[in-house]
Amino acid sequence: MPLTQWIAAAALAALAGSAQAAPWRLPSAITIDGYCDVFTNLVYVGPANGNGWYTGRYDASACGITPTMPASGPQARKLLAFDGSGVALSVDTQGTTGSDFAFVLVLNSDQTWRAYDLTGLDFDFGTWTDATQAAPTTGARPMLGARLPR
């Protein structure tokens, strides 16, 4: 094979090898397994082949907590040392539930989650389910437990 053909073939192989699969995306609704909380109306905003931002609602109405609260946050890789993609949704309950509590829920692509308060303390963790595909594994108490008034 002539050198120019070999270089062209090597370049094509390198480009094919560097092609990435479509980025992971969070489903439009998820349940927090074992709890009565859900996140709904999750919408991705950003570039098609990159990381962007999510907006949605935190809904604990099945737990007796109303109203729903806005949730939003970025999508990124290796979020808090997780070797994969994740989304960090922040929820601020002040002004909606009468409590003054904000938290960040990191949702990983392996369907695990970890909740952090604003000091960085992780106060709970578990798994989540795509609520658009499967029946949720729900519980009677909210993920935030006694942190929110009923």
C-alpha cells in the first residue's frame, strides 16, 4: 500500500476510534427508590453532543408535602469523583414549604444518587428508577425525612 493510502487509512481509523457515543441523558421523570419523592418534567437544555443543564420539578406530594419545587442543575462527567456522567439538581425549599432547607441531589448514570446539604455534607444516598419506563419502588417517607414540614 502506498504511503499516502496508508496515512489516509490511519487517519480514518483514528477518527472512527475517537467518535463518541451519544451522551447519557436523564429521563424526563425519576423516582427515588424506597421513598415517595419524584422528579418530574426534567428537560435537558444544551448542546446535542455535550453537557448542558437540566430543569424540572421536585415533587413530594405523595409524601404529603406541597407544593412542587423547582429543580435545576448541570450535567457533567466525573461529578464528585463518579466515573461516568451525572446531573447535580439543586432544590431550594425556602418560600415554598415554610422551611429553610436547600439541597443538591447528584444523580449518576449508573442509577445511584447522593444528597448533599449546602455545607457539602452528604445526608443520604440510594438508587433511582426511570419513572417513564418502570413502576417505581416507592416508600412512605420523603428522602428529606424530617427536614421538610408536612
